[in-house]
Amino acid sequence: MKRFMIPLFLFVVLLGFLAWGLKPGYDPHEVPSPLIGKPAPAFLLKQVDSNAADFSPEQMKGKVWLLNVWSSWCVSCREEHPVLLSLSKTGAVPIYGLNYKEVRGDGGFKEPDVETPESNAAELALGRRRAEAWLSQHGNPYVLTAMDITGRVGIDYGVYGVPETYVIDKAGIIRYKRIGPVTQESLEKKILPLVKELEKS
Amino acid sequence: MNKASPFGIRQILALFLLLLIATLSLAKEAAPLAEDEVVEKRMVAISDEMRCLVCQNESLSGSHAELAQDLRREIRTMIKEGKSDSEIKAFMVNRYGDFVLYRPPMKATTYLLWFGPFLFLAAAILVLVNYLRRRGARLDQGAEGVEGALSAQEQQRADALLKQVEAKR
């Protein structure tokens, strides 16, 4: 009897591991962010709205907010957009956009070999036009959107695929990072309860 | 020489050689891939040890993903700024975690990863030693209980049969 129990036991252990690998919503490519529990990296970026002042996360001290990384060329962003739109209408938490490499991320654009103030201004202008067009077509859930034209801020935030969403608390600490599109389920199960809890403190 | 053709084999060969030289002279010297070879070498050495976040089966140095290109540029800039290899490594780990490193660092959470195989080896050796000891003890006690060995009764029968054979000779 013992003879059969050992392989059976090993098989059950193996089954356990396999079941764990198949659990719904588990993505083996997801890289856990080391930024959770750390201050949101500082930046100062131009906004989509060319008349608005530059945006920095410093300005958000004392508020719980979402930072949503998006782009007009990002396909999954279209998937999460209706969710963000309905969230913005409830007013549960303000959503701020970080537009990631609007022009460069699009395969058709060739980066200039040497960046000049003129080439940068032209790229920013083109990026603003594209971002604005996208927002007016799909709706704008964002309080404002900052333009990360070069993707340098994205690197500081450890962005490796758009869309990504960060929950940032009143002290400016990153509390949660959602990789991939925000779904109604992830919103109700994780993001909104967390926001509520952070609001209390 | 063949009368039908105005050209001999020599002339044709000469023409070939001439054409060959002409094509060779068109080839330009390979353009250097980067302005600064030292920086490039260090960048490749560092990024060879890192995983690309987008295509996770590729190294950062070999990936064509856009993010990999951006990160390589970032590493190049840091090298030019005079940052050390460990500073650059820390920059990457602070943003993407230990996941970017192909060689995981030794720390409390990775002890099992580093020493796990040795644990398995030790366990296997224990099982083997235990088995050999028990087997040895059984053999010392006599044939009883050892698989494939003959019992006293069987031994007697075998001896008797052998004797019969010998008696017939």
C-alpha cells in the first residue's frame, strides 16, 4: 500500500502546482513591481492641453488618485476605456492620464537621430494632436493627461506595456499597480476597496 | 584555340577577374555601429545579463522591442555619465525588480532557489544510504527476504538436483 501512496502523493503535489498555474487571471508574464510601497517617481511634464501648466505628481499630495498610462496606438487601452469612462462619471477617484510615447511608440514614426528643440516641439505638437483626437473620439475620463513623449517617465515607473494603472495615496506612495487593462472586476474587487481604505487614512 | 569564338578561355577569365575587381572596389568599409566602442561594449556586457521585459525570453541586449531600445539608450547615457556597473544594475532593479536579472541575487527570499537543488541532492543521498544499509543488513541476515534469493528449502532442492546430475555422469 505504501508503495502506491508515495507516487500518488507526488502526483497530487504536481496537480496542485499545475492548478496554481492555471488559476484564472494569472499571467506568468506579469512582472511584480518593486515600486509598490515606494514614493511615486517625480516628473514635470507638459499636458495634452497646450494652455495648461506642466503637471507634476507633487501637485496631488493629500489626494488618492489613479495614474493611468495610455496611448492612442495602444489596442488594450480601448478595451479598458469604457470602464475608465464610467468610473470617472461616478467621481469615486480622480483619474490622471500619462500618455506614453504617443508618437514614438507608433511604429510608423522614426526617432530623430539628433533631438533638437525644433524636432521635439514638432513631436510634441503631433502627439498632442493625436492624443486630443483620440480623447474626443473615445471620450475623456481624465482630469488631465501628461505627455511622456520620450518614454523616460515611463521607465521611472517601470512601465513595460501599456496600459498600466497605479493607485497613489495621499502621501504620494504607490499602493497598487495594475498591469494590463482595468476591468470592471478588478475595479470592484481591488482598486475601489483600496481607494476607500486609503481615503480614510 | 576555337575558330568559331573570337575569345579564348584566357580572355574570358581576364574579363571575369576585371568584373570581380570592379565589384570589390564598390564595397565600402563597414561603418562602425556605434560612435564609442568602449561604451558600446560595456552596454552590451551589462544588458546581456538582463532580461527584456517585453519579450521575456530575450536578453535586453538582443531584443528588438522598443522598450529594450529605450533601456539600452538609458544604459548608454548612464555609462557616459560615468556611472558604475552596480549603479546601473540598481537603476534597473529599482524599476523592474530582480526579475530583470538573469542571475538572481542571494537573499532571504532566494535561498530556496539557490540551495533547493542541494537539498534535493542531500535528500537523495540520504534515501540511497538508508536503502543500501537496509539491503546490506538483510543480506547479512541470510538469504531470507532478499528478492530473487533462494530460501533454505529451495537451496536444498537445488543441491539435490545438482547431485543427481553429477551422479548421472
